[in-house]
Amino acid sequence: MEMTLRWYGEKFDSVKLKDIRQIPGVGGVITTLYHTKPGEEWDENEIKEMKRTVENSGLRLSGIESVNIHDSIKVGDKDRDMYIERYINTLEKLGRNGINMVCYNFMPVFDWTRSDLAKERPDGSTVLAYDQKVIDMIDPTEMFSSVDNKSNGFILPGWEPERMAKIKELFEMYEDVDSEKLFSNLVYFLKAIMPVCDRYDIDMAIHPDDPAWPVFGLSRIITGKENILRMLHAVDNVHNGVTLCTGSLGSNRENDIPDIIRSLKGRIHFAHVRNIKYTGDGTFEEAAHLSSDGSLDMYEIMKALYETGFDGPGRPDQGRMIWGEKAMPGYGLYYRAVGAACLNGIWESLKKSEGR
Ligand SMILES: [Mn+2]
């Protein structure tokens, strides 16, 4: 695994590349053109500039998270072919510039959902948390304002104000999109983009739905081993792969993450490795990377990645906010550096114990 950190770009991120460079074992960042909107074709000069900025700081640009998918593609309306063409053009430009891993998701309306962006834990750190009972009481069209109030003034990925301003229209778009329709729209999209991925050796890595069950009555299709394998078989090309996000998949207690990792061998192109703690039925909060702090076995997860020969980029994902840092919820420098160090420690011990 190549350890990386997510970085939102100089204009949007409180974290500096020179600070990321000082975290032991972190050699790359996962970034994006954060100002672009879903459906917009990326500008090649901006891609070059983004790459130059990262490389000038002594880091590698290890992949993109995300190139977002326009809702027309997800619902499969009359405009989808136009948006797919733009997406292909963006992939072509990334490929030409030597960028070979693209993370995306196929979640309706909301990229991810939490009921609290700064839940205080007993040690005084704050974390993102989810409580189904709280979510059930929220009007989904009000969800954006409640999230925006707690984002420390940062724009959250997937919660762009321009998009959320049209939230009622978005819900209408998805009204008759059941999980089968959403799945076939995903397959349609993947079949269309595979030729450009083959040409430039671009690994597409779909991010699982977070949490891994339907929220606000919206369909969710990337939630566990069975539907992920179905998706991989439907477009059986190595470039059609997965972001293994332990926290998203782990939100469903029935998901056995090491087993999922082993069954997806060769098709995991990106790893988000974080711990979560189950706090009740349908409730969880994000925890530190030490297994004892949460409910997931981080050693077994890293071991499964190691044993299946995973050599793509990985990152500690979002984490706790500690030491009074003010940053985008989940994306401070301090704790993610701790998380990366913890994962690197497990990885080194796995390597050494096998004499590799
Ligand atoms: Mn993730």
C-alpha cells in the first residue's frame, strides 16, 4: 500500500502540502479540482497545474477523489450521454497526464450522511457520527442547512451549496429510480467509459455508499459483498474496481471486511482505512485507528490487504479532530497523521513478519 492523504487544494484546504510531506511514510496525496461541479469537463491546464503543485512539494499525485458523476447519469435521463461524453473527456485528460486512479461514487442526492459532524468523545476529541433515529426525524431537504452550520465554514465534499440549493428538484429526479434502475444506469456508465480507461490504464474505484443502507428512501447499491461482486461481474474489466472503504462498509455490522477484501482481490484500486465504533442499533461514530478504540479489527483488515497483494494508494480517511485544530470536519492534519502512522506501523510489521 502506498500511504497517502486526501488534499483539497491550496484554495480550499487548511492543510499544507509541506506539512503532509513531513508525515513519515506518506509519499502522495489524493486530490481533485475541488471547484469543479459534477458534469463539468475538466480543464487540462488546471490538471497540469494541480499535478505540478503536488510534485513541486515533493509528493506524488496518487489519484483523484473524486471526479463526480452528474445526476443525469445516475437517473439515466435524456442528457446522460452528453454528461458521459464530458466524463470521458476528463478521464482522457487525466490519463494523458499520467493520473491513473479515479475514485467516484454513485449515491443518489447525498454523497454521505452523518447526523453530527463534531460529536465529542470522552477524550475531548470530536468525530463525525451517525444516528438513524436522528436522521429519521430530519426533513431531508433541510439536511443541508444543518450540515452547513457545523462545517467550520468549509465546503464539504458532495455538499456543495449550489447543488444543495436545488435539493427538492434532486429528490424529484430520483423519485422513480429504484435500486435496479440505479444499478443498470451504473453499468451503462461503466461500459461507456471502459474504452478510455483501457487506453490510459485508468483504474476506476467506486466508493461504497455511506452508510451502507438506504437513507431518506433513496436507493443504495454499493453496500456489501454481493452487490459489489455483481457490479464487478456486470462489467468484467480490471479497470472497473472499488475503493475499499472500511468505515462505509463497516457501518453495516453484517459486512465482514477482511472477507470482502479477499473476495475482491485484484479489483481494489484504492483503500480508505478507518475505524468506527458501534454505539447502538443504526448508530456509530468514527474512532481512532487502534482496533481497541472502535469496533473494527484494523490488524485483520490490513492483513487481508497485505495478503491479497494490494499495492494501490490508501489513506487513513477522515478522522478525529484533535489538539484544537480548526479544519474541515474529519480532515484535520494532526489526527490523520496519527492514523497514517498507525496504519504504516501495522503494514511494516506485516512485511517484516513475513520476511519481505
Ligand atoms: Mn471513505
